[in-house]
Amino acid sequence: FSMKNIINNNKMSTSDIQISAMGLIAEIVAVRDVKPIFKSDSDGKRTDIVEAIRYDCINPNDFSTFTLKTLSIKPVITAEELEMSETPVYISIPVNDVVIKPYKIEYGVATVSIIAPYVKLASSEKGIK
């Protein structure tokens, strides 16, 4: 059998590293902001085509923050709806299906992308445990 040459000389590409989000991010989080991510054309210019949705999240248990990208192109709540909400808005994240990938590692700290296939609105009572 042949093995993909991932590690050479004790070095590997960050694109070959990915870990499960299980136990690393909360399943229910508060949403601070929602933004569409637009596709770029072949020249690197932004188009009007939405390719993903970005959610800025706050873990209600320890108030840590992270940004989550979903592969769906329709947000579960718009930025306007979020701004108009008088109570915190929570989303449910399918943590088993979330992939965390580092894209920059320096001085022992990895900057990661967190990608979920989708998120759902969660009722606010479920948010705080």
C-alpha cells in the first residue's frame, strides 16, 4: 500500500492537519454577529455570490469567543434580526460534524478555521447550562 507523504523531515503542511471540535467548542453558543462570505472570481475580485456564512460566537459558559463558518449560504438569522433582538440569540452547532483546521502556526499558537456544515437556531433557555 502507498502512503501519502504528509510528514517529511518532521514538517507537514497545516492543510493536512484537522481535528474534531468535539469537546473543544460548545454545542449551544450566543451569536454576536452574522456575515456572508462572498466568492471571489478568477482575478480575486469579490463577486455577489454568497459561498458561506460566518457567525461570530460567544460560549455562554466561559465567554470565550470564536468565529464559525458554515457551508450553508442562507443565515439562520440576519444581522438586522440579530441587532433587533432584545434577548441573546443562540445557535446549535452539530459539533460532531465540525472540522477545525489550523492555517497559521507561530510561536506555538495555531490560528484555526472552524467549519460546520450548518447551524440551527436554538431556544434561549437551552443556552445556559
